[in-house]
Amino acid sequence: MDASARLWIRPFPPIDPDTPEVILAVDHASADPAERMVCALLGRGHEGREGVFHLLADDLSARYLRTGDRLAVTLLAPRHVVAADVADRTDGLRDHLDALPRDPLDPGRVVLLHRETVTDFVPGAEGDERQPVLLLDHVGGSTGPAELADLFENGEASVAVVPATEHPTP
């Protein structure tokens, strides 16, 4: 499945059946090392309600960018945070860290994932912060949002709430 296809704008009933959310699926068994790095960072989350973890922007953050009819979501993390979380792993993730692109707005951060979709949805805002991004983490397989909701309900997936900002306009 195309990674960009793993970005949805829709309500996520286990969280709120009436509010559209920006949802990204991340797979612990992904062939993409950067996606597995995102999953490694999820261990930094602080548990809210059962199965829902909240991350600090200093650990993992999202950035929105609208271009015409497209909404892009980029996941970013400080290089030193990623390095600390993958240092002792035996799956070779550390070997991929240096190849990650630097964030053009903050060279201390790396770009982990970038996904886009065609939508007229505009994430809500409160001050400088945008509506958070929901990361649905699971293991293996290409899964859609309904199946992910079922996995979450069965305790086979968790949700990470990632703080988001908007890409500044030039």
C-alpha cells in the first residue's frame, strides 16, 4: 500500500465519533526504517485513557502544509531524541539515522514521515497550535481506518496524539 494512502481525514469512533481527525497509520513491522523510528518514539508517550498516549512536541511533532487541494503532514523529531531511542536496538535502525533529511525550518530535527492527501479539510487551530495528529500504531499488514479502529478496540493497536503546527507561510 502506498504510504500516502495511510493518511485519512475522518472521525475515529473510539476517540470521538463526530469530529474529523487527521489519522496516520504506522506499522512496527514496516520496511521503512523511518516509520519504525516513529514507532520507537511512541514509547515516550504519556498514557491518557487506556490505549491513548500523548507525546510532547519535544519528542515527536507534526507539521501541516496546505498546497492547493492537498494537505501534507510531516512527522519530525529532534535528531538526538531519535538517536537515543534507537541506540540499543538490534534491528539496524541506528544505521539509517544519518540518512534522514533535516527539517529545513529546524536543522536539529529530522523528517521521519511525509504523507499527503487531496482534501478540503483544514485542521482546527487553537492559538499557534493546530489540531493534533492521531498515529494509529499496529504490527504488520496494510490496514484501513475501520480495521485499525477494530484493532484499537481489541487492544491490538494504540493511538498516539501528536502535537501539530502549521508550516509558516513565507
